[in-house]
Amino acid sequence: MKLNCLNLFIAFICFSTYSSAQTAPKQDFFPQGTMVYSDVNYAGDTLKKHLLDVYLPPVAKTKYPLIVWIHGGGWRMNDKYADMGYMTQTLKGFIDKGYAIASIDYRWSTTAPFPAQIQDCNQAVAFLCSHAAQYKLDIDKIALIGFSAGGHLASLMGLSNNSNIKGFYVDGKKPSFKIKLVLDFYGPSDFLSLAGNLDKGAQNAITLLLGASAFDRPDLGKIASPLTYVDKNDPPFLIVQGEKDEAVNPSQSVALSLNLKLVGVKNELVIVPNAPHFGVMFDAEDIRSKVFACLDEYMR
């Protein structure tokens, strides 16, 4: 039986609260001396999907600019360690350049439909801001990086931050944090034009996320699409997309970049030649250089 694009998406990405700091992070590719606060509960409940990890550089500072890491997995799998395994040099570079990293979990669509995922992302960042002194975080310098489904959530979070969409927050009240930069790696931007979205099957990733087919409920598809919230006050973007992405058609990234340009938001689109949906090709030196250049420019 032929798989549609979204099912391929799911198949391909299936690979890979304590508050005391440890000096031996679970990921051995972090520089020696990196401090980690593991399994911090950001929601005040007992859900495993409401945990995050904070990684701090070994060089002591009063406070560190923050990069929030949002994993992929079709909104229904993986955890806060996902995508790290093929982005090791980028992660090492973040720590070497003095950035804190907070990798967050969020509820899967199999247990909680949208907008639970964006609510969790916003709640996690709000928690980090309210505990900034404890983790030595500079809340005036926050960047988001997301991969695939995480790229969708990072984009949605960054673009909706100035729109006050009450449903995107647990208590309906928008926190006061501001996003300085979004690093979007192959995240879908418009569910209504995403290849494969007409599949009404119960296992369709978007159907599970929205609780209904985007074909039957285009209103829900629009609400959940980052493209809906583009305006002139949005943060700058770096958008990275594989030329041969088999899951998220590259036109998704092209459309996001063009719409940002139309309203005057600074952004750069990088199409990686011959690259698939994810993998080590996105940890290449030329892409890292663009990532770090954006951080240097917008996180000063």
C-alpha cells in the first residue's frame, strides 16, 4: 500500500522534576563541564510530557541568552532528546558560544489535540522566564529552534506571540515574554496546502493533531497554521528546508519566507540541495554558519 507524504513523515522521524544541576549530561556531545538541570516540571503537574531540560555553558556568567529546542515527531512521538543526535555540532556550538539551551517536551496529539501543543510550548517558556534567576537566563534574549513538527510549533509560537490568541495559553492569558529569533527547520507553515492533507484517515498526522480532517475543518487548519499570523511585528526567521523533503513539501518554507518578506520581516530561506526531511546534512558547516550569524545579529 502506498504511503502518503504525512505517513512517510511519521515513519522517517522515528529514530532516534529534578532541579539540581549535574555535570554529566545524557548527551556526551556537549562540551565538558556543561551543566544540566534534567526533567524540570514546567506545569506543576505529574505529566511526563510537561518536563524540560536546561543546559548551561561551563563558562560561568551572570546570565545566558536562551535557545529553546522544540523536537519533531509528527506531534505524536519523540521527546526532548529527539533531533539532537544528528545536530551535535550545532548543539556544541550553542554551548561554546555561551547560549543556554532548554529542550522541552509537549503533549502528543494522541492524548491531547491542538492547541495543547502550543499551550505547552508557551507555558514552558513562561516557566523559564519566571525562573530565569534560578537558571541564569537572559529573558530579553530568547530564540526558538524547532524541527519538523517542532519547526511548526516554533514558527507558530513566534508568529502568534504578538497576536494574543487566548486559546494558545493554558489560562487564556498571554505571558509577557518576547521572541527575538525563530530558527525553523522544515516545519509546515500552512496545513491547507500541505501535501497529503486531504487524507482523511484516522492516522493522518494532521487529523490526529486537530481532532478533525483539515479537509473537513479548514477553519481549524487555518488556526493551527503559522502563516495565518504573519504580520510586520514578527521576529526575524531563518528557515531551513531540504530540497528533496518527502514529508513537508518545500513550498511550505517558500510560502512562509515570501509572506514574511511581503510584510517587511527579515528572514532567510536556505534550501539544502538533495537533503531529505531530516538528518546530518542539516548540521553542515555552512548551515551552522548561517545559524550562528543570525544569533549574533539578533540576540545581541
